[in-house]
Amino acid sequence: MTTFVLVPGAWLGAWAWQDTTDALQEHGHTALALTLTGLAERAKEGGPQTDLDTHIADITDFVEKNDLRDVTLVAHSYAAAPVTGAAGRLGDRLERVVYVDSAPFAAGMCMLDLMPPEAADQLSQQVAAHGDGCRLPMPPFEILGLSNSLDGLDEDRRDVLSARATPQPFGTYTQRLAGPVEPGPGVDRVLVACRNFQGLLDSGVPMLAFLNHAPWRRFDLSTGHWPMLSAPAELADILHTAVS
């Protein structure tokens, strides 16, 4: 059986993984979801000083202080950035890294690099106008849906997501990832691709081409960008298969 450490994406806390962790535990695994600084129940801990390094430290400290071994580290969406950093620092504690509808970051990248300059400027304006200069509120679904599939998020799930989402510390979007970023050579590498990301992978986008080849193992999941909310049991089944 495997020890999973699950890291949520932007605006989310450990709560978002609850149904998936329950299903993983039913498979016999240890499943531990982590809330990052400045989010959910840790919202008051965040501030202008909260950045990508803060979230990398959250993950590595969680693993080390709990003396976890043979860890499967799971990243959803934004969490790809701090998980990539943590994977390069955890050494032999890390057995496997899983990216859910996301991909590893290269050294020197930041979240804002993943969007057109005008979109990045709009986010900065939202932070200045509505986030005290340091927090990014979750956009409305009509905006989120322009770049991320909302498939599987019915009205009830959207209501939960809206009600429980917390503004994202913007320093986590602007700070560039510093090395090391490569996990050990024996670390298993897994990708769970939801609908939008499947299209990117299958269209031959050059910067993602490496994900279709060894040592990467790819699993497809026919749902939208938030599978822990839209298809939690199916996501748990894939994670269980990936470690079996």
C-alpha cells in the first residue's frame, strides 16, 4: 500500500480532496491531503510574503516532520509548481510524483508564464483592485471555463467550490521556480490528463511532448479540470492503478 500526499490547486484547501482520500483509504492506502499557507483554514497565515518558496516548504516540511517514506506526491493544477520544487528536494523519501491535469515546471518558470501577457496583466489588476495587492480572488466560472473544462461540475459542486474557495496568495504566481526541480532518477512519474489536457497532449504541443514518452506513464480521465470534485472515485481508482 502507498502513502499519498495530495496537494490542491489554486484557491483550494485539503477539503477539496476529501472524497478522493476516502476512496483511496478504501483501497487500503494512506491518503493525506495538505492545505498550503494562505488558503482555506490557513488563510490567515498568508500575506504579501507568501510565495512559491513558502508552498514548497509547506510540502517538504509536511513530509519530513511526519517522517513519511515512499511517498506518492500528487499535484493538481497550480500545485504542479510547488510540487515540482518539493520533488527536487525530498530525495529518497519520494517514490512517485503524479501530476493531475498539470505538468512539471522547469526552473525559472512561474505561473504567469502559462498565460498570454494580457491575461497576466488582468490578474495583476484584479489583485490590486480586489485582493489587497497580494491575493488573487477566484474568477467567476464564466471566466474559469474559458481555459479550463468545467465538465462534471454540476450546480451543487460549483456552489461548494465558490463558497469554500479562498483568494490565492499572488506571490505564488509571480515568483519563479528555483532549482533543484528534478526528482531522483528512480522516481516514478505519472500524468493524469483530463479532457482539455488530453487535447493538448494529443495535438503535439512541443513543450508537452515529453509527457507522452517514458519514463512518464499517462492515464486519461474523462472529466473536467477539477476531477477531485467532479469524479473523485474515478480519480482514486486511477491513482490506485498507478501504484499497483
